[in-house]
Amino acid sequence: MRQHILSLLSDALPTVDFSSDFLFSELDSLSIVNILMILSDEYGIKLDSSDVTPRNFKSIDSLVSLVESKLNR
Amino acid sequence: MTLEESIHAHSVTTPDKTAVICGDSSITYSRLWESIVGRAAALQAEGLEPDRPYVYRASQDIDFVITYCAVHYAKAIAVPLEHKASEESFRAVKAEVESCTFSDDIVDILYTTGTTGKSKGVMLSETALVSCADNFICDLHFSPDLLFIISGPLNHIASLFKMHPVLTVGGTVCILDGLKDMNAFFDVFSLPYSKVATFLVPASIRLLLQFSYDRLCSVADKVDFIETGAAPITSHDMELLSKALPHSRLYNTLGGTEIGAVCTYDFNDGKYMEGCIGRPMKNSTVEVTPEGNIIVSGLTVMSGYVADEESTRKVLKNGKIYSADLGYVDEAGLIHLKGRQGDVINVGGFKVDPVEVENAASSFAAVEDCICIADTHPVVGTVLKLLVVTKDDAELDRQALARHLKSRLDPHKVPLYYEKVSSVMRTYNGKLDRKYYRKQN
């Protein structure tokens, strides 16, 4: 799943360095919207503004954890 | 009264009142005034002289407010650039403004998109800034008990020119670093203020409606007003926002760096008229020619462009700004926008000249030819797309190209979408055929 998410997001947002552990600080609101949309569509999960926290968007791994937690609900 | 004179007055009458909040930091009017005076002295000690420009990157924090006002207090000219402005553009602006002399009424130079692939410095007088703040105070009813959220970049007129009326009336500014942390945006509503207002570009309103509608409804009682502008908002979003905030004033404003804030319309009227910008504000006059061109005059208009008399002459004639906006006046006397002349692309309220993007892309080794066009994003509306013809038909390394552009352009000018094409459309005389792509979009 990690590789698939990384590939999807890197493809959609080519200027973002998804290897960063400070991902949230690299993103702007348009990038956040795109990530929410891509992950919602790909995994059929509901993401909203309350999910957009520095912790959830810290790195690609934390985004994977966010998706996994939504899928397990 | 200027912004700095107002802050000084509030530092005497309401010294302990909070003037600016940013994250966990805040500053009272008395501390703000002390900091402005101290910073002005420091800048003067570093060599800043009256009527000379001070170029700096606009940080998104309290320090920006101190520096901005300190430059004015030192009788110098504030030239705030985008926080992430590239070294190249910073140096170019600095060299340009430092080679010029300015009249003593110029207090701000704001860089905005030009029509030649190069940003233009818009010179603004103290009268223009004070009159623009007065327009907001009188027509949008800024009050001392207001907490105003500024989430956009502070070098942009839509944010910077909101700081003026809020601090002029003795209200409180809350600075956020964009809207990406929507939890931070909603946390502001838990602060002990009964009236909260903000400016949001239509793309940000769409973002809130799409991902935070219920949370927006839950803070409705505190929302005094929301102002939008800088790009068209749809009738659908006007209606949705009105339903979420039934008792709030919701303004659609016509403004621009060259003209100031000049017209506004409260669309929480059950009509949700798309494109309507209402009537001229107190210090502004707006005319619409029979051909549909919008002409603005009054106290808020710019003094001219830096080092570009030819462009100034084209736009500013006898104190009137001949804008690129097109519109009409309805039977009720309300002004409506219906488009814009020229090739500039409006991305979330930022005007982008595609030529600037194409010039930067052309310096990337693998690019043979390219055109920057507008594309539609399902949530935020207009975004930039770059169509690229590669040399020797090689594969397009989108990531490398995007990072190349990111190192040369302001962030909002970097396209979101990239597509390799076999050729780009050109007119019979070899110019890029932008009309063809506009029709396609």
C-alpha cells in the first residue's frame, strides 16, 4: 500500500518531496485538497478537514496509517 | 489618519488590547507600537533612508506587521515580496527599485503580474492606502470588537489591505499560514471574540464547503462577515455559503493592486447573483463604457508602475485606471463582471502571466516548446497546466521539470498539471494560439 500511495501522490504532485519527514510544512492548501481527493477516491474512504492535522500529514508513512485506520473502521 | 498613527492612538487608549494573534503568539497595541518604533530605529541604523525602498520577504507572522509599519514609520517604502520568492526574483526586484527615485507620497510597492512575462511594481500612495481602508471600514463595517482572520500571503493586496482597516479601527488580526490546516482555522472560533470575519478566495470557500460544511455551520453565530473576491465565485457556492451562514454578511468585492477595493455586493440576499460586485464604495468611482470596459477612479488608485512609464500610460490616464475587467450595469444600478481581457490566468485569486511560466520552462534543457494554459480542478477551479513538446521526443520528466519551475517561480506560478504533446498550436504568424486552448477549456 505504501508504494502505491507514494506513486499516486508523487504522480499528482510532482513538486512535493514525499520522502520528507516534514511533509505538512511542504504542502499548500491545493496539495492538501489533492491528497484528500486521491486517497478518498482510491480507497473509498471519507476524509474531511478534521483529518488534516500536522501529525496525519507528517510523512508518507503517517498518510498510510491514516488510510489504514479509516479502512479498519 | 495613517495605519501607524491609528496603532499609536490605540496604544494609548487601549494599550492592553490584543492587536495581532499568530499561533501561540500575540501582541498588544502598546507592545506593537513599541516594537514598530524600535524596529524603525534599527532599520534606520542599518541605512534605511526616507523615500527609499525596503525589499523583504513577507513572513506570515507578527514580525511582518512590525516590519511593514516600521518601514512606514521610518518614512521609507515597504516592498514586501512573496515569502517563498526565489533568489532570482528577489534580486531582480531589489535591483529595479533601488535604481529608481520615488516621490515622497509613495509608501508601498506591491509586485503583481504584468502582461509581458515580468512582474510589475505597483506604486501606492499613503492616500490610496488610507482611502482603501476607509472603503472597507464604511462599506463592510469593520468594528473594534472584530477578530479578522488573514490566511492569505501578507504581500498580497487581499490580505495586506485587510490588515489596514482592522488595525485602524482597533480590532484584532489573526494570522494563519494559509488554509491547509483547517483545524487551525476553526480553532480561531474558540477564542473569546463574539465577532469573527475573514477574506477567502473562492477556491478556499469551495474547500471549506467541500470538506468542512458541518463545522462551518457550527460556528455560524460567530461569523460577522466573509468577504471574497480576486476570482469569480459561482452562484451555487454563494447559495451554499449563505445556507451555512444565514445571518452573516457575505461580500463579493472588486479589488486589485492597481485599483484598491472599489465595489462590493452582499450576496446573502437570496438572489446569489454570480459576477455581481454591487456598487462603488465610498472613495471610488466605477464606470462601465458602452463596450463593457470597466474604468476605476478615486482616491484608492495606484500612482503608476515602477520604471515602466509606457505600461503606466496604457493603464492610467487622467487619474483613471482602464482595467482589463469587462462588465455591465443592470437596471438597479448594480455592476456585474463578465470576464477579463488578455491572457492572464487567475489561479485562486493570483494572476499569473503564462509567458512568465513558459519562459521559465523553456530554460529546462529537455523542453523544445511549451504553452501554459488554464485547466479545471474538480474542487478549487482554475489551475495551471503546462503542455510540453520535448526535444527528440524524449520522455517528459515531470518531476524534474516541476522542481525546475519551483526553483525559479513563485509557488502559485508553478503548474499543477503537465502533459507531453507532439506540438503546441500556433497562429498563422507563429504566436502561441492561446484562444484555441481557452476554447478547449
